[in-house]
Amino acid sequence: MAEAKTPTPRRNRLDWLMQTAWTTWRLFSKNELFNHAAAVSLYFLLSAAPLVMLTLYATNLLERWAAGSVPGTILLAAVYDQFHLDTLRQFGIIPAKTKLAAGGVGLLTLVLASRGLLNALQSAFRVIFPADSKRRFVVSWAIPLLIVPLAFLLILLGVAARGVLEFLAQPSLLGSARAGALEAASSLLSLLTVWALTFFAFWRLPLKPPPLRATLWVSALAALSLVILATGFGHFFSAEKYRALYGALAGVVFVLIGIYFISVTFFAWAQCLYAVTKVDVAALERLFLGSEGQGANRLENLAFSGINRLLDKYGQSLPAGSVLIHQGETGNLSYYLYSGRVALYKDGPHGSPLGHIEQGELFGEMAYLLGEPRSATVVAETDITVLALPPQLLEELMRYSAPFSRRIIGSLCQRLKVMNQAK
């Protein structure tokens, strides 16, 4: 193998970003999240009626209050503007008036009808964040009853507050300086609302919550991209053009496309969050298996060409003659021989030779997997560089990569065969 260069923090960060991006894309494609996004879009349309009914019911209450109240009038105008209710009524998506029990739809029915949407989200998250456990039946039914109303309430409050801030930010009311400050506060409020919802979804929907710090950062980036997407969507997709093309179905098609793009972006960042926690595992798999595990292409070779980050994090360099493992000792570290050559001995470094291990091979994993003391002494015949892997990382590697697990099983069989022949 080529000699590793001295790692630098900047280069390590660049390697980490490239490997995270590639792992995200590979897993996103493997998990067919485009199809999951389409399913969520469809379920959103099927379950959008409860949300629309709740919005209209709240609007009716606001209209009664706004009849004799200036603040109510301001809030009502904000709701109409932020939810584009006039446009939705023009498209015929929602009726002009509604009551809470319109069409036999009660409040409980509205909440339960949204279960399909949440189930679609949970189904995608089970693919993105695989886990062996399952939620309890009672919890799985209780979550939609709590999340959907809370999420709707948070969105409604955030949109209403943003609309009020935008109304007050008119230069004719406060002057240009204060108006600019309120507009900035309005944009920040929208971003914080989306971030809160995104963080809650990334943190609570997976059966095993991801690391808090990574969740905070990735959800912030996801919220920013979702706000940018929602802001720019109207510039690239004209509702009027869809109305001319699809007629009465224009509103449905327009909403479907918008939700689809939002779902794709949302799932892509969720997959990125999982990739952040598995980037070392993916890089180690690529190092151990080379191109045999995934059918590597040029982009993958470029992303995983840098070994310095792994050497800096897990690497150990030892001179010739060093004893890396003593027979009979207890230990749970596994080692990957990056460069050099080691020898195996029975009964100490001066005992009976059992064989050699060349660079590119994994060793030391048998004691951990079998729960036994070290079965041989390992001595460096030349100057060596190894990657010392803690047991939890080895476990993640075996769960993450079936080809790696098969290689581990094959290696164990060969080692046991050699040990039996030496007896």
C-alpha cells in the first residue's frame, strides 16, 4: 500500500464531507427514498382534508372575532396570506365556508385521518434508521394522536405570527428601519418553526434516537434548505400554468409536486443524519473490501481515496519486534493491518510459529466474537501500521455490511483450522 501522508485537519474534514455525501447518496438510492417520498405525497393528499378542515374552522372563528377587533383583522389577513386560502378557494380545493362537523367529520376523525400520513413517514424512517426493536402497540397508536395536533398547532402559530410581523413591517406603519428588522424577525421565525418540526421528527421518529449534536446540526441544515425550497418553488412552478394545463385538477397536481420535492429533501437530510453516524463504518468497509463489496466507481474511489482520517483516528504505528497481542490475555480490540507484516506464535513470542498475517488483513477479532482469551501471540516482523477497532465499531461493521460479515466468518474458519492443525 502507498505510504500515508501526514494528516491535516482540513484534509480530514474534506474527506469526511466527501465520504458522508457519497454514503448519503448510496443509501438514499438503495433505500428507494424517491418512492417513499411519492408515497408520502399521496398520503398527504389523502389526509390533507383534516388539516384543511381544521384551518378553515380556525379561520371561521377568526372571522367572527375579527368583525369587531383590529388585532383579529390583522391576524385573519395574516392567515389568509400565509396559507394562500384565497388561491386554494379559487382552485376549488377547499370550500368557501366550513364547520367543524361539516360532512360528518368530527375533531377526533380529523386527527385519526392523519394517521396514514404519519405511518408513511414512520415507514420511511424505519428504512433510513434500521433497528431491531419495535414500538409498543399503544405507543404507535398514541403518537399520531399527539404529534399531528401539536405539529398543526405549531405551524398555525408560526405562520400566524409571521403574518402579523410582515403586516406590521410595512414601512408606512413603522418606518423603513424598523420594518426591515421585523421582516428579518419574520424570516427567522419561519426558519425556527421549520427547524423545531424537523428536529423533532429526526429525533423522535427513529426507534433509536441519533446523537443529539448531529441531529441539531443536520436538522438546522434541513430546515434552511426546506425554507429555501418553499420560497423558491413558486418562482419555478407557476400555479396559473398548471391551472391552464390541468383545469380543475391543477391545485391537486401543484400541491402534489410541491410536497414531493419537500419530502425528497426531508428524507435526503434524514439519510444524511444516518450517514453522519456511519461514515467511519462505510469508510472502513471500503478499506477492508476494496471494490468487491459495492462495485466501486470513480466517484466512490475519489470519495474514499483518503485513508489519513481513519489513520489519524484509529491508527497505531509500531516498530519491528513489538508484541501487539499476548496469548492468554483478555482484550476486545480488533486490528486491521494497514502496512507491514506480523507473525503468529503459540506459547509466547519464542514459541511455535503458527503463520503470518499480511497487510490488508483483519486479526484479533476471534477473541471478542468467541468471548475467549487471546489464542495466539502477535509479533510485528516489520514496522507496522494498524487500525485498532473497538468492539462496538466491529459490531456496527458486521450489521452494516453483509460482505464484511462473510469475510469475518471465512477468516474465523481459517484461523480455527490452523489452530486445530497446530494442536
